[in-house]
Amino acid sequence: QSALTQPPSASGSPGQSVTISCTGTSSDVGGYNYVSWYQQHPGKVPKVIIYEVSKRPSGVPDRFSGSKSGNTASLTVSGLQADDEADYYCSSFVGSKNWLFGGGTRLTVL
Amino acid sequence: EVQLVESGGGLVQPGGSLRLSCAASGITFSWYWMSWVRQAPGKGLEWVAKINPDGSETYYVDSVKGRFTISRDNAKNSVFLQMNSLRAEDTAVYYCVRDNNHSFDYWGQGTLVTVSS
């Protein structure tokens, strides 16, 4: 099964908002409300920032929000900060207890 | 504090075997599904395998089926990944992760597996 499709890069200035898309099919993103998003700073371990499409774990700022429409999920980062510069990965349940990740998006804060 | 500590990575020749271990602390280990997720150098994340709380169910990504085996020992709060018939494309950092709320909420620091002659 192919990886979910994410743009390789995204950028924004401090204080702005940026949205990263994650496109799959009706067999994964469109079929389940089990999309999660992970933030990975260079050389660090991934950290979950959104689960079940739009829920935030404790401690994750509300500047991070998730949504889904059809086969595409989105992560929006509002009020961009320098520390938001990282790689972001989406993930979706694909049935039969399997999971699929997106190829990742490098977010640059200009 | 939840801690997942992997061990067992290293350099292995193509066709060889390696067994990864992950020791968990700070959680009631026997309640949770556990997974292994890998990341090839400079590449993205790939889910590899998962196991249910009592070890009776296991699932794998197609590329490792028949070569990798995930198992667990709840008495030792540990999960394992036996990797056989290793290939160059298996070279990656392997992360032990807790599967919870349909996401991977705790990650170990990872252990590097390099498959090369």
C-alpha cells in the first residue's frame, strides 16, 4: 500500500497560519476517523500532536488543529513560532489493524 | 514517567538476523497494544508490526511478513522484534511505540539497524 500523500514542504512567517494536507483514499483516511499527526524535530523522536482527526493530547498547544474532509485530512498550525519548524507526518488506520504514514512535510518558519 | 527503551540494534549482513527488545516502565504494560515503527536514514516513518495486549494477535506491514516476528513478555514488560532474512532496505532506526487512542502516543529513543556487507 502506498504512503499517504503530503506536500514535501510548507512555510510561513511567524504569527501566520499554515495548513498541511494528507491525502489518502476511502480505504484509509476517508474510511476511518483515525488520523493522527506527528511532529519530529531534527534528530529527535516523533511526538503525537493530533489523534482521532482533531483531538489534542494533553500539553499540545491549541495552535495545532486537525480536520478531515473526504479522503483528505489537514493539520493547521496557527500563530507560527520558530519552534514549530519541524517535519510533520500524518498517519491513518487502514483496516486489518494496519497503519499507514504520509511521506512527511518539512515546515519552515521564515 | 513512561519510558520505552530499545536495544539490540547493530550492523548485520544481508540475510542475517537480529532481535530487538523494548523494555517499558511507567505504564501498565499488559493493557496496551504495542507497535514497532521504523525510519530509514533521511526518510519518513513506516509502521512495521503490532501486537495485542495478551500477545495472541499480531499484524505486519506486507514488506516484512514472513521475515519479522513481534512478540511480548508481559511479566517482563517487554516487547520484541525478531528480524530474519534482513535486506538492505530494512536499514532504519526502529522505534518501540505504545498504540493508544488509535495513535502512537509514546515512543522510545530508537535503535539503529544497519544491513550491509
